[in-house]
Amino acid sequence: MIRLSLISTGLTLMLTAQAAESPEKLVSTYGIGGKSTCGAFVRSLGTPEYNRYFDYAAGFITGQNMRSGSGGDVLGGADLNDAMLLVEKYCRENPMTGFINGLYKLVSRGR
């Protein structure tokens, strides 16, 4: 049941990320990562709330890995904890943008 839930979340996030490529398309987003700003993420660092962002990022990246043409590993073998440091840097520089934009920036940096 948990696996099905993760797959479903991954697919939802994958579709959200694909739509993020085209800013003119409006897409419904779900979960803390789809609704929160980068500033909220930065404020969560060092608190239990951070785990929600981390889990959202894991699902988002899994969804991207499942996407056709992704090569199956959009982080190129990097550890998720290390990748989150890049998201943190982006979010500190862009606190008013959506957290999901930081994730999209992370996975699209190698394209």
C-alpha cells in the first residue's frame, strides 16, 4: 500500500514538474512542497517540519526519475541530503518563490 502511495505521489509530482517547464500552464499542486514558499522551507531548517519538505523532495525526485527520458537518476548518483543543500541555497536566494521551483531547478540543472 505504501509503495502504491509513493508511486501515485511520484506521478503527481512528475506531472507538476513537467508543467513547471511551461510557466503559462497552471497546474494544481499538492502537499507541503507544492503549496509553500522557499522562505517557509528555509524557516523549517533544524525543525521537525523540515522532514515534511525532505519527504516531499524525495517523492518529487522519484517522480522525475520515473519520467521517460530522465535516465532514471536525475541527481546523477548524488545523495539526497547533498542535493537538498542546493535547494536550500536556491531558496535562500529566492525566498518568495515556491519550494517546488527549487526542486525543479535542482532536477533540471543537468539538462
